[in-house]
Amino acid sequence: MRDETKCIHCGYTPKNSEPKMVPIVQSTTYVFDSTQEVGDVFDEPTKALIYSRFANPTVMAVEQKIADLEGGIGAMCTSSGQAATLLAILNLCKVGGSFISTSQIYGGTVNLFAVTLKNYGIECIFVDADADEETIGAAVRENTRLIFGETIANPALSVLDIEKFARIAHSHKIPLIMDNTFATPILCKPFEFGADIVVHSTSKYMDGHAVQVGGVIVDSGNFDWTNGKFPEFTEPDESYHGITYVGNYGKAAYIIKARMQLMRDYGAYPAANSAFLLNLGLETLAVRMERYCKNALEVANYLAASDKIEKVIYPGLESDKYYPLAKKYLKGTSGVISFIIKGGKDNAVKFMDGLKLASIEVHVADIRTCVLHPASATHRQLTEEQLFAAGINPGMIRFSVGLESVEDIIEDIEQSLSKV
Ligand code: PLP
């Protein structure tokens, strides 16, 4: 199947006389015929459904659809993108461990890595994504467990050289985890370029309609957890009667461990109703992504031609620093544009307040055009130094182009710019 077809048909195949739409299984619990059968499931939790803190049929249908879209062996949905990133890291890191992340990532993730995980004894070493392989490789230590980066960074809009990062990670026998939120599997499938694990905030393009917050972790099934660095996959898990994840689940070891250990204990699983809504968003993802990219390129070209704009950052523009990487890795560069208005922060605020169609929101990747000033909102907690490391100019505006008529979007920009 091609992506358009997968978006609609993967994850749920009704049999004779069953509902056409994936049913919302709004149940916390599941029944068993005998005490013995319940006991069996506690010995082998993948055997049957037990409890909706870690598995539910509606959510599982969506998990399968996303795994198919990414080309992965399995997926696990979470109640937010933050939870997906957190659990993806905790599945490999414990106190005393470290990992590497590029600096060009979402501000909330910077906070999680630099502050919260540090408080739990897990250290994140930040590297410049554009540094050469030797420099990045030199940051890897004995206790380094993974490398993390964003396909298209929010809001810096830098494009990650996935093959470079996969080479560095694999030469040190550690996996590459990618946040593929802005690209979605429609524009980029990181596994094809060597990434091992993918996470998403499904609250963005996958949902697309601003109706539910969610996340997902997808496992490629390609990483060799038996390479000696990851005994937690090859040695018995005492909390499951001595199961070994590679021994029992083979290629699906990572994603099953995430569910059996972390989702069991942390319980950040989405509700069935949220998964149903996410599925509706996913059904049109391929069609929507194409139009987001088309609209955004027109808006980016319009902004680039304006004498009121200092700089437009959009990897779909040939003049953009990341255009060559975008050509290599992406089928389109999403609907998010960052730009800097001449006159700095004051004019940025004036421009934003003057918009009539686009709304000011702490959100991106919606069908409705929305706009944000990262330095005073999502990235407010970062120091000036961290802001520049994350690729954010204090006067930068993040403009998320929606699916309205592009003429209307440009007219709105025009009328507001005229007042600046
Ligand atoms: N990753 C990226 C790239 C994001 O943009 C966001 C949120 O903006 C997140 C992760 C966190 O996702 P959520 O808001 O669903 O927790």
C-alpha cells in the first residue's frame, strides 16, 4: 500500500458485518473465563488485553496504523508527545546514564532533557546538529545510551542529517531516536535513513484539528540490543517472572519493554476516544500534508519578497541553508515557516496582533493558520544563549500555515504587515 491508502486502511480491518469504523472500546478492563487465564496473562502480558492503562483495542488500531506508516515493527501511543519522548528515553536510560541530543529541538524537550531528567540523574549532552561527525562522536561517553534529534526542528526548522547521525550512533553501538513530528511519515520515514526509534507529538499534523493531545513511540525493530551495551534487553526482568525482552519478543524487544515496564508503571496511555479522533486525523494526513507544503511554500516566497522581512527560514526555499538536506530527506517541508521582521521584537508583536485570519496560539500544525512568538512563549524558559543554540532569534515569528485558501492567508499577512 502507498501512504494515502495506509492512512485510510491500516490498523483496522473489519470482518463480516463488523463496524466499518474502528469502534471506540470505552472500557478500562477486560473479562476472563477463569482465574488460570488471568494468571497466564500476568506471566505473558502480550497474550491478551488486561487493563487500559497500557493497551486498548481502539488505541492499538491507531498504533498499528502509525507503525505501518513509519515502516516500523510496532508502536505505542502515549497521552502526549512529551510522554512519548520521556518514555522513549527512560526505556534506555536510568540514573547515572547519559545521552546526546542536538540543541535544535522543541523548547519543552530542552527543558525535559536539561532540567527534569538531570534531576533524576540522567545527563543530556547537547551538540550542534551541524557539527562534523568527529566533533559529535567525541561527545559520546561510556555511559551514553542514545542520540536524539528532530527531523525538522521546532521552531528552528533545521533539517537533521539523519544518515550522519545514524552513522555516529551505530559506530558507538547506540540507537538514534528521532522526533518526526513536523515531517510526519508522509514527508519523511527516518527508518529508511538509519534511525532506530521514532517519536511523535500526534497533537500536531497527525491530529491536525487541534482536538486531542497525544504522542507515539515507533520501533523500527532494526537495532541490535544484544550488542553487549543493553543488558536490560537480554537479562531477565524480575518484575515479569524472568522474561528477557530479546529472548521472548525478538525484534520487538524495545517497544514491548516500553509497554510492559514503563506504561505499566507510569500509565501515560491515551483514552480510546482520543485514539478514535486521532484516527480520523490520520485518515486525511497524506492529503493534508501535500497541501500544507504547497500553501507554505507560497507564503514563504511571498515573505521572502517583502522588504519588511529580514529573513525567512523555510527549508523549502532554495536560498535556505537546509534546502539540500530537505531535498535529500523530505518529500515536502511542512507548513511551518519561521521569519524575522525588520525592527525586532516590537514589530513582531505588532504584526502578530494585527492579524485577522491567523490566530495567536501555542500550537502549530493545525488546519487553521496560527502564529506564535517562540522567545516569549514556548521557549520563554530558555536563556539567550540557549535560544541562539536552538536557532531562535528573539524577533522570530513561527507561522503555521493552515489549509485555508492561500490567497486569504497572504492577504491577511499583507494587511498586517502594512501597519508595521
Ligand atoms: N515534539 C515536538 C517537535 C513538538 O513540537 C512538541 C510540542 O509542541 C512536542 C514534541 C511535545 O508534544 P505534546 O505537546 O503533544 O506533549
